[in-house]
Amino acid sequence: MTLSVLFKLFVVCGAVSTAAAQDVPAAGEAARPLSRARTVAPPFAGRVVDAATGEGLPGANVVFVDLKRGTATGADGSFSFAKLPRGRFTVQIRFLGYNTVTQTVDTGNGQPLEAKLTASATEIGQVVVTGVSQATEMRRSPVPTSVVDHTRLNQTLGSNIVDAIAHTPGVSQITTGAAISKPVVRGLGFNRVVTLNNGAKQEGQQWGDEHGVEIDEFSIDRAEIIKGPGSLLYGSDAMAGVINFVAPDPVDEGRILGVATANYQTNNNQQGYSFQNAGNLNGLNWLARGTRKVAGNYRNRYDDRVYNSGFNEWDANGYVGVNKSWGYSHLTFSSFNQRVGLTEGARDAVTGRFLKDIPDGSDTRAVPVTDEDLRGYELAVPQQQINHLRIGTDNNFILGENGARLTLLVNYQQNLRREYGNVFDPAETSLYFQLRTVDYSLRYFLPEIKGWNLTVGTSGLHQQNRNLGVEFLIPAYRTSEAGVFGVAKKTVGAFDISGGLRYDRRRITADALFLNADEQPTSSTDPDAETKFAGFRSSFGNYSGSVGAAYNLNERLTVKANISRGFRAPNIAELGSNGQHEGTIRYEIGQPGLRAETSRQLDAGVSYVTDHVRLSLDAFTNTIDNYIFPRRLLNAVGTGDSLSPEGNGVFRYEQGKARLMGGELSLDFHPHPLDWLHFENSFSMVRATQLDRPENEKYLPFIPADRLQSELRGNFRRQGKRLTNPYVRVQLEHTFAQNRFFSAFDTETATPGYTLINAGVGTDFASARGRTLASLFITANNLFDVGYQSHLSRLKYADLNPANGRSGVFNQGRNVSVRLVVPLSFK
């Protein structure tokens, strides 16, 4: 199927959803008032109260997650929905300082709902919408899952959205400076982690180390993280897990709201400004957001200012659509636009200052940077520009009153990545990738059958990548993939059982490329032609599966187990790369003959929750066949490292058998009667080895070190008449030394341990009537300005600094962030 045919499918789906949104019958068809009218439920109303006192809770959020309908309770705790579809749907009720309640309700029985929330310092259950086919309480899902909510995101300092979630146990990040972060889940990253933008699969150049996730951090309400290949809805690349960045809940009927956010960070003078407008009038929904971010060079105690580590960003995103009794149909839009400097790390042999290249006749000359070069927001070469455009349609159709429904997502995405590296012509695109993707996901939720909830569906994509620059790292290629799946869930007493099966097929076709003596593309008949890429076609087919159960022994104690099989086809860089990869400071060579990775993972967990203690333990073991990794090559005579023409190491993708094991332990205390006091602790670890390898090749490369986090936090309800929900927090983050590393061929080196102290304080400002006027968050990371290098920092392998004898570039030093959030109400 060609890209143009799939694009026509996208247009047709959008037209169909628009017609449905307008309730317009097809040509020649009579109006159909009867069947649609019968699906409308009577007004669904209820009240949210404090379980101990019976008093209403004003401002509680009541959300039907699968319907994208929500409201807030009034002054007496009451709420009401009009024109909900008939059926059984999951409703989530949240209120700060109380346990989240999740239950399935029948919207057509006309019975009011009284939700009794219990005050608690610990969160017993939250809803995640990505782990299985429909909304599920976190504690009832056998797949290990974490949720980072909006409050936590605001209280966490980060240069980008991955920074903000990287403190989650089991999650870390591969970084190249302040702007570039890619998520790593339990030691696996890149194409082994699927990133979702509000449920839609994000398709950029996931294989690349040197750019991050193309999502506006201000557009995210919460992040849902699924660990392991237990999610069957997203295909090949979900081997390590799924991270879903979720947009804000829908606005109440009849409201038009806004949010203005401003953020300043002291270390690199980072500024961020974002404005959101959202409304809901007679079922017409919309959300629009614009964001601007800019940052200069960051600093640390050993490098001072890091040359060319700044970035700037412009983003816009939102949706428009309708919510009716038959479901909803939304047209979504996202535009992410970023420029970021690429730090090379070359040093002056005498002073240790960073070097920059300048023209010198027909050649270039490296000179030390000046103080002026390190100030301001200007970017030098090399730098890169990322533009990611996504236009999609998100539809949910209710099929009658028996609970059946059909969801359809179709997206067109264009990802443009340009690298600039010519000091004579800074506008020349050294590398220029144009990736165009049409992806789809169709799911049918069957009516409940004897307590079983069944979902079947299909998803896939077609994408095309072209090389438009003057240098070439990967070949131009086309990828087509499709998969079918079925998942099931059933509650039997205290048991929650879920599982499913999926089969995927992927085909990658890479084009041959020949270069002449001037490194320009030419034909294969040119006598001076040299083969840059040979061209190939590879096909991969395999299945994924998962089955597990959660057993609630009582309201406090839950045990879980899940066994799963994952599958990942090699990406284009692993199969076909042949060139200098600037962001990773290495030359990479792919192998077209690589086989698909397959994994077998076993997860087990236990959680114990009371009002004042929360203990959870999740452990896993994961065996991966045909594990793909880059290995540094020796030179022709085997006496040293093989070097590229640029003088960097040469790496070739190879395969082996890997075994990963580890887990996460969390222990939180909330001592009575000091319920406002939280003492939260977590420890996460991964052990990753290659089987049947020499000692120096025993460990997998780029595995995160063990990490211990302890946080002491005070949350307070109200201080006086104008300060509400104030908090103060101090966090100790200790990362242990990583001495288990892939030492062969100097691929990796050991990394010392380090301890960081982070802190934060904030509050909401309220009017005399209790309405929130603004929220202020002040956060400090690395409070004592520790000089450290993360084991997963690509800049760790930059040049030696002769001024202090330290190799590589260090991570960011002390950074203080001030964030102001102002809610606005227009109607």
C-alpha cells in the first residue's frame, strides 16, 4: 500500500467522522432519529462526599475516561451529565487529599451515583488507559504501571518532558545535553519503547540518540508508564514498554477556560511561556495551546558554560470536535519545532576551553571560544532542527446500548530532521531526513460476555524516509507494517485476569545509493561510483503475547504476576547505517542481515497500602534473543581502535543473547497523626548481561546504574484565607557507581556514583471565595552544585579537558526553576 493510498484513507476517515459529528445522513438516506435517540441515556447525576463526614466535596473531578467527558462537582458536591450514551462505562473520581475512586456504572439505569471518598495520604488506585484495552485501576492491572500526575509534573524541574518523568522508579534517560533526552525503561530504550501522544503513536527518528521526544511539555496533564511487553495494542516496538503522554481532561459543558504558564530556570537562563484555551459549548469541544521555549548554554562546576548546549522551541497543538450521545469525534493537531546546539566537546590543549571551528582560507581552524560565545541564546554549528507535524482524527463510536463501541485513530505525521555542520555555509543541511508516516488503529470493544471484556483490533503504518542533505547516515527507505490483536479481561471475585495475543508483519525496503568522487549521488554505471548503501529488502513477522493476574487478598494487600513475550524488528539504523553520527560522536555501520529481537519476561509484584504506609515491590526477569547493540571495532591489524575519517570510533551493530533482571521497591510513610508529612523512598536496579561472551563483553552497554531516592514532603490544606495546598519538599537522589559496563574495545567506561539534593516549595493563591487565582512552584535541582556525569550521558565520551584532567562533559549543575500557572475563566 502506497503512502498516497493511506493518505486518502486518512482523508476519508476524517470526512466520515466529520459527517458523523454533524449527524448528516448519507446521500439518499432518510433521517434516522429512532436508533440514535434510543442510545441517549437520561441525565446521569450524583454527588461526591467525604466518607467520614458525609459533607459534599466541591471541585472534585468526575471523568468518563473512555468517553472523554468530564465535569467538576458544585458547592454541595453534586454533578450532572447530559446526553451520555447508554451503557456500562468506567468513571473516575479524583479529589486532592482523597483516594481516587474508580468504578463501572450503568449510565442508562437512571440511578444517581453517590461516591464516598476517603481521606488518605497515600494513593490506593489510579486509572491508566494504555495498559489494557480500556480504563483500569492501576492496582488491578497485572502489568507493572506507574502514573506521574499533573501535580507531580509541576513540582518537578526538567528541561523537557522526559526530564520530568525520569525520576520515576524504573525509568531513566539517555541524554545529550540539556535539551535532548530519550526515555529508558528498565534498561531498554530507543525503538524498544513506544511513545504515545495522547494515545497516538509518535513516529519520529526513534533510533537517533541526538534528539528527544517531539512533544510540548506544557501540553501534558499526566504520563502513564507501562513497564515490559505487556501492552499488546502498539505492535513491534513496545518490547520495553509504553509511555503515554496524556492531554488534560475535557472541559465541563458550558465552560470556556484558559491557562497561562511561565517558567524560568537559572542555570541556562531557560524561559518557557505557554497559553492554553479550551471550551465545551453544546458538545462542541476544543483545545488550543501555543508554547515558546528558549535556553542558553548550561553550566557545571568543572566545565563552566558548555559551549553550544542551548536550544529554542516553538510549539502549537490542540483539537476540535464534538461529544454526542453516539460518542465523540475529534480532529487533532500538533506542531513541534526545535533548534538545538550539538556539543562536540573538543578542548584547547593549554587552557582547556571549548574549541569552535572558524573559516581559514579554504580550510577551517579550531580556536578557543570567547566569553561572548558562551553568553546569550545564539546557536553555533553543529546544530540540528527538528520539525514534527501531526494531524489526526480520533473517534469513538457507541454501538447501541450493550456496551459495544468502536474506536478509530488515523494520523498523518511528517518529521523533518536537519543537521547543520558547515562553518562556511551554516545554512547547508549536512543531514536532512524527511520522514512521512500514515498510521492507524482500529479497535472493537465487544459487549460484555459472562463477565469477559474482549477487544479485537488492528493497527499499522506506512512510512517513507528520504535523504535531502549532502551527507548520508542511513539509506532512503520505506516501511509497511500491520498487526492484529485480541485482548481480554475478566474479574472473578478477588482475581483480575487479563491477557491477549498479537501478530505483526513488517517490511523494510532500503534504496541503494552510489557516490562519485565528490561525494555526490550518482548512478551505479559511473566508473568512479562507490557504494554508500547497497540497498536491501527485509521482512519480519512475529507474535507478542501476555497473560497475567492480580489478586486482591483484601483492600490493602495485592499480589500480581504476568508473563509476556515481546517482539521488535530491527530499525533502519541497525540494518543500514553507514556514516558519521554527530550526536553520538561515533561512526556507525549497520547490518542488513540482523534478525528480529524476541523477549520472554516474567513480572511479579506485591503491594500493601494503608492510610499511613504504602509498600510495593515489582521484580522482573527478561531474556532477549538476538539482542542488537553497537560494538566498537578494532583497526585492521587489531592493535587499537578503528577510527573514522573524522577521528571518532567506529561502531557496528551486532547481536547476542541478553538477560535483564531487577525491579523497583517503594516504601512510603505518612505517620499518624502527622498526615501532612510524607516520607517517600524508592530503589530501582537493573542487571543486564550477555550470555556466552568473554568477560569484557559480559555486560550490556548503556544500562542505568542503581538509584535510591528519598523524599521528605509536607502537604498542607490551607494556610490562612489566601494560601491553599502549600507544600515543601526535600529530595535525596543517590545514583550508585556503575561498574558493570561493556568494556570491550573501549565502548564504555565505569561511572562513579554521586548524590544530588533537590528541593521545592509552592502554593496555590486563592480568592476570598476560594477560587484558585494562581499557582507558584519553586524547585531547585542539584542544590549543592555537585559535578557529576550520568552513565547514560552521551557527552561523557567527549574529549579530555587538560585543564583539570577530567574526560568528557559533565551534567548540569545547580538549577533553580520558578514556575507560575494562572488559570483563566472566560465563561
